[in-house]
Amino acid sequence: MKKSKIAIFGSASHIAKGLINNFLKSKKFNLHLYTRSPEKVSRFLDAIGKRFHKDSVIHKGYRDFLKCSYDVIINCVGVGTMNKPGDAYSDYFTVTEKYDNLIIKYLLKNIDTLYISFSSGAVYGSNFSAPMEENTVNSIRINHIIPKDYYAIARLNAEAKHRAFNKLRIVDLRIFSYFSRFIDLTDRYFITELINCILNKKVLTTDSANIIRDYVHPEDLYSIVKKCIYIGKINMAFDVISAKPVEKREILDYFSSVYGLKYKIVRSLIHFSPTGTKYIYCSNYNNASCIGYKPLFSSIDTIKEESKYILSGYSKIDETRK
């Protein structure tokens, strides 16, 4: 059986690592890993015991991309975590456009190739006071665009462009939250701050807001990607959901009981989020069910299973006795 040839852009990213790990386990795919940081990808492959795997090739940069042929192109390129004022917000637009246009150029000459682009729940805008729905409206004050609007506009622009190329096979997968053992602990998210506090025996300070998140498991993400690969002709966007979102209180209770996390609640903290405050960041729009996607893991399942690889040796109780 011929192996599917897959190009992965941004192969040093968090999402790409989980996909690479699963693709190489299956032995049905041949991976071409494109990155500006080949040393990071090499270290990652070393860590999972796949450094010299016959089904993976690391490409330094993207210069030779157009010279090769692929069955699938997966775009995991991002601009990193922008957590302070003054970051290069223009990268939301220029970086997205640069790699997206390169792939579109390829598709126009290879119309049977599938393009899977990783989008974001941020495409819905900045009002996250309830789960997203099919008819949720992204409202932007045209004459008063502010930095927190930039990323939503960039993602919406990319998705609209993809739908305009309706003769091409393009899927946008909107990720709300994703967590795996391969996460970069220097990224400043709630879950990474929590894990760092356990590792460094520090007290976590958090506010009283009981945020809701939807953490997708690496195997569920791999599952929907495979569904897209084998579905045939397609051009649409899907919200990628877990089996059930999780509240912050449930996360705190789990880590305090199992790993001895110490935390204190303060009435309010000053948070800076470049894409806006997200109290309820999840979706009820399960349109991916039309291609047979059914998540197996809830958000708390994902957190429990993946965090144990990071926190091995730190458990407060013996998990095997539970």
C-alpha cells in the first residue's frame, strides 16, 4: 500500500509535534517536515525515538517546497505567544499570508492535494461570554479596530480566502485549546503556569473567574485530521471540540489533590491577552460530526493523561490505586 506523502509546515510547533508523533506511529505516512528551526525538530525526534525514522525528512526552511509533490499539506505555522504590549502584531497578517500564499500557489498546480490549515476559535471575535454556535456573529467596530481584533481578522481573512478557492481541497480546523506532553512550558497560558508552579514548588496565584476551556487531546486531533485526509473533495471549516469542556475549578481541584498544587485566589488580577479576554472559550457547533468525527477524550481526560508525562514523579498519590 502506497504511503500518503504529507508536508507539515511549522513542524517545530506544539500542534505539529503531536501529529508527527501519531503519524510516525501509524507507519502509513511519509512526512516532509518544513521548519525554520531544524535543530528543534531534530531534538524532538530524538526525544520520541524517531530521529532517523525512514518515514520523515527534515527540510531546513521552505525553499524546496514547490519542487516536491504531496498528497496532503498541513499548515501549523503560528506566530508564537504574544503576551505583552508592543509585540509584532503585524506578524498575525504577514506570517499567515506568507505561508498560506505559498501553499495556495502549490494547490493551483496540484488541485488533488489536500490543504489542512490550523485556524483558531478566535475567528469568532472577542465576545466569549458563551459557547460559540453556528450563527455566532463576529462584530468588529470598523472605525475603531484595536489590537485584540487583529488575530481574529487575520484568521477570518484566511478562512474567507480558502472558501473563495472553492475548487480546491482546503479544510480549516479551528482549535480553541490544545494540550499535550509536548507543550512549551515557557508559553504563558493558565495550564503552563499551573504546571510550572508544581515543578518549581511555587504557589499559583489566580483570580476568582471560573473560566471554561476545551482542551483537545492529541489523538482526537489526529483523528479529525485523518478524517479530512480520507473524505475526498472538501472545502470547509470545522470547530475542533473535545468530548466535554472543563472549568478552572475542576482543573485546580485535580492538580491540588493529585500533585499537591498550592494556589491562592485573589479577587482580580490584571491579565493581558493579545486576542481579548476569553471566559468561555469553547464551541457547541459540532459540524465535524458530518465527516464522522467523534472526540473520545474530555478536556479533563486530556489534562490528566498528558500532564502525567510532564509531572512524572510529582504525584501526591499513587495513580495506579485509583
